[in-house]
Amino acid sequence: MLQLTLYTNPNSRGRIIRWLLEELNVPYTVKVLEYGADIKSAKFLALNPLGKVPVITHGDVVVTETAAICAYLADYFAEKHLAPATDSPERGIYYRWLFFAAGPMEMATTAKAYDWRIDDDNVQAVGCGFYQDMLNTLETALNNGPYICGEQFTAADVYVGSHLGWGMQFKTVEARPAFTEYVQRLYAREAAIRANKLDDALLTAAT
């Protein structure tokens, strides 16, 4: 079996990949990097020149960008059924919302957090559109089942659910009933609970 390593920090999006790895229930090792010298070291920049976590190495393969890591791991460990089959109609739905969260959702919530201007003058050129339109669009994803792809829990739920949870915590996402119920359902999963305990323990050890 190829060695699978997660490079992370417990105060980062690496928590998303930790959760996914716990859902997959496959062997992996963790290398915790401190912000500053560790993440900007020449050794780590050789893996990710952007100097950001999370990163995974899987044998000789290096994958960066959280949504890409989710897609890679779900496909590699296809027997774990954390992505719809490639010939399933739900496959398109899965990709749609995984990358919606990585693109429009992240941009719109970041713009809200930092008061970036999105208005009638520039909205057509801005990929996320208006903040409220983004939220309304995302809410439609939760209309057809307990999960993004209906009845099947997938890596897209790990990614979208994490962003919704953090967004509501930090007030960059409205706490709509559809969002809160979805996040509560996801966070109650055994793998999510395990992952949070592991990363919270790292935070405690660092204090």
C-alpha cells in the first residue's frame, strides 16, 4: 500500500482532509506544520510552492488544493463509496457542488468577511455573483435529500459541510435552517467526531 501523508495544521482547511481520511478509514500519517517557518520552509515549498496546507503525498503523487484532494482520495479509494460512480447521474451533481463550494462559495464568503465590493458595476465579472444569490443557489442543493447527492453521503458533503459550518460560526454564512440541519447531521457522524477530537488534541498540545 502506498504511504499516505497529510501535511496540515489544526487551524486550517486540513481539518477537512482529516475528516475525509477518517471517513475513508484508511492508514495515513500526519505531519503538523506551524505557520511561519515550517510552512514557508524550502522542504515544504518543494511540495507546494504556494506555502499552504493541506497537502497530501500518496507514494510519489503530491496533491494540493482541498477540493482536489477530496476528489482524488474519493476516486482512489472508490470502494469506500465516497463519490458517485462515474456512470451515475449523481456524478455531475457531486462535481457541481464540490467545486461550487471551492469557487463561488469561498469567494463570496471571503468577500463578505473582508468587505470586498461586489455590486451592480462589477457583479457580471465576479465569478461568485451576489452573496445572497450564492446562498440561495447553495440552499437548492439540500432540497433533494439528506446529502448533496441525495441519499449518498460523499466527499462533497465533507467539503461543503465544513465550509458551511465554519461560515456560520464566523458569521460569513447565514444560519438558515437548511444549513444548520445539514451541518448538524454531518457533524454527528462518527468520523467527523473522531477527526475533530484528533485536531483539537493537536491544538491543546500546542498551547
